[in-house]
Amino acid sequence: MTSEGRGARARGSLERERRQAYWLVAPAVLVLAAVALYPILAAVWLSLHRFILVFGERRFVGLGNYAYLLGDARFWAALGNTAYFTGVAVGVELLLAVPLALLLQRAFPGRGLLRAAVLVPWAIPTVVSARLWAWMFNPDYGLINRLLLGSDINWLGAPGYALHAAILVDVWKTTPFVALLVLAGLQGIPEDLYKAARVDGASSWRTFRSITLPLLKPALLLALLFRSLDAFRVFDAIYVLTEGGPANTTETLSIYAYKTLMRSGDFGYGSTLSVATFLCVVVLAAVWLRLLGRQEEAR
């Protein structure tokens, strides 16, 4: 057989394998389209209507809901609350997760027990942990005020404290997850680099700044990606703690969309809020993925 014949045969075999792979993947793609793509398209279609279930009103308004959205002060306040919650919570979690991961990487007696204990807050269901913290924040009999020697701060009822209390709950629950991602990145750094640094007489801080931190950037960006997308869609923890109060000062985009959909019965504008939240998450994901891609190219 000539070289041309062998090449044609190889290309034909490769094409058959490619078609077979498409057929094998097709069922999973169809399931994803049914459970993910269809609800998104349905929400977009609903957002183009004025659809109030209580009044039985449904009519096509085009981009009218989006025009109203741009002038909705409550939407911009909810967007600000969401962005603030995401930025502060994720930033604090990352600052706490790095030293925690460095500690968990060290070899010492009881390290396995400590690793298991650290993951307990993350393993507790969010609703359960939020209810636990709501009791602790209670101004009359809560543990927080007792630890502050008789303080009577209304942590979840005062506008200046409520959002920060929700951030504290999120940090307590999710820092172990971020630490786990950072720990995975630390374990991927070759030990030979640390040995060479010790031979050269580098201090611990210099080793961290020149070796650990640069090689840890991909893991940090991945943690930022996962946590930012998750925090931006926050609903359950804040809803259990404050339901968006007081005076909507802890109301996020997800809570605003839920109240509009389920309490007001305005499916049209509620869908518009949901689509806006989805677009914000897509933009946020695109930014982090671009940064992650640049980091991979730099390596």
C-alpha cells in the first residue's frame, strides 16, 4: 500500500472515531440543553412580556422591561449590595485561605484530623449554618453579644451591620473550600524548588514571595473564579438571615428577583431581573477566564 493510501485510510479511521465520539456525547448534550438551555431561553422569552399572574395579564412588551430596569433604583441598589458582598467576602476568604492552606500542608501530628475539622463548616448545609448564625446574632440571647460583654447590637436588624454579618457567615462557611483549592495548588509546586531556596539561604518570606506565590497564581485565580460566581448568585444564606432587610440593605439580585417572581407574581419583570443576573455572571466569568488564560499563556 502506498503512503497516500495509508494516509487516506488513517484519515478515514480518524473521521469514523470523530463521528462515534459525537454520537457518544450527543445524549449528554441533549440532557444539558433540556435542563440548562431551555430554562434560560424561557426566562429570556418571559422577560419580553408583561406577565402578572395575579391579574391574569400577559402581553408582549419587547424591551420595555429592560428599559424600566435601567431606571430602577432598587435594581441598582441590589446590584451594589451583590457586588460589595462578592468583593469583600471573596477577598477575605482568599486572605484567610492562603495561610490556612500553608498550615494544612505542613507535616505535624494530627494533620489529618485538622484537615477534616476545617472542612466541617463547608460540609454543613447553608440553610442550617445560616439559621445557627441567626441565633448567635440575636440581640437578646445571642452568643455574639454575650461575647462582647453585654452588647445589645442588633446585628441583623441594623442597616450598618446586617450585610457585614452576612459576609461573616459566608466567610466562615466557604473559607475551607477556598483553602482546599489553594492546598491543591501548593501540592503541585515541586519540592526541589524549596530545597534549592534553603540551600541559597532564602528566608521563609522570600521563599513565599519568589516561589510559592508566583506558582500559586493559577490556583488562586481558579479559586477566585469559582467563589466569585458562587458569591454573586448568593441567595439562601442572606434570605435565611435577613430576607433582604432591613430596608432592602442586604437585598441581592437573586433575592430581588425571587421577591418579584414569587411574592409579587410579576413573572415578566422577575425574569428580566434573572436574565440581568445571568448576564452579570457571564461577564464576571469571562473576565476571570481571560485572566486565567493569560496566566496559562505566561507559563
